[in-house]
Amino acid sequence: MEGRKWEELNMDCLVNVLGRVGIESLLLDIPFVCKSWSKATLSSLYWRRLNFSQVSTVRLMYKYEENFCAISMMKFVVDRSDRCATYLSLPNRSLTDEALIYVADRCPNLRTFVLSTL
């Protein structure tokens, strides 16, 4: 009996399965598995609940060295949400007025906004 291939999984099912991983994996791991998984990560369904308190900035800084900017990453993910984000949790450290205005402009459906002290 031959098994099915993950890359042939129905897109709705794939979105459901991959939706259980965090932002960090959606940015750094999943897109590099195969083309269908990379395409799946573009779905705005993943980007409705944006929880940056679960993101390891150490891993991101290691991967991108001195070019890493937390505000730029936040803007990238907010843009990826395609104005569908309903929840946003950000670390309070080094958050600028510009970043808050950016979120306000691009997240009209935001219901919950959390500033954590982590």
C-alpha cells in the first residue's frame, strides 16, 4: 500500500495542519519544505492571530545576523495578514510610535492588542 505525499494534500487540509505551528516556523521552516507548503504559508488564514511573544529573536538574529530588525519583521508579518489580523501580541521592548501607527493602519479588524513585558 503506497502512502500519500504531504505535498499532494488538499490545500484546505494543509492550511489547517500548518496553522497549528507558530509564526516562527511559518517564517523560517515551513516555506522551505516544498513549493506547496511555501504557497500554503501565504494564506491570510495563518496570519489572523499574530503572537510575537512566542518568537525567538535569538534564532532570527542568528539566521539574519546584524541585519535583523524586530520592527521590520513585525511589519512583514502584519502585511502578510492582508488586513485580516484580529489578535496581536507584541513585546513592549523597543516598540516605536511608528510601529504602533503601522499596526493601526494595517489591522482594521484587530480585536485584541497585547503589549507584553517579556
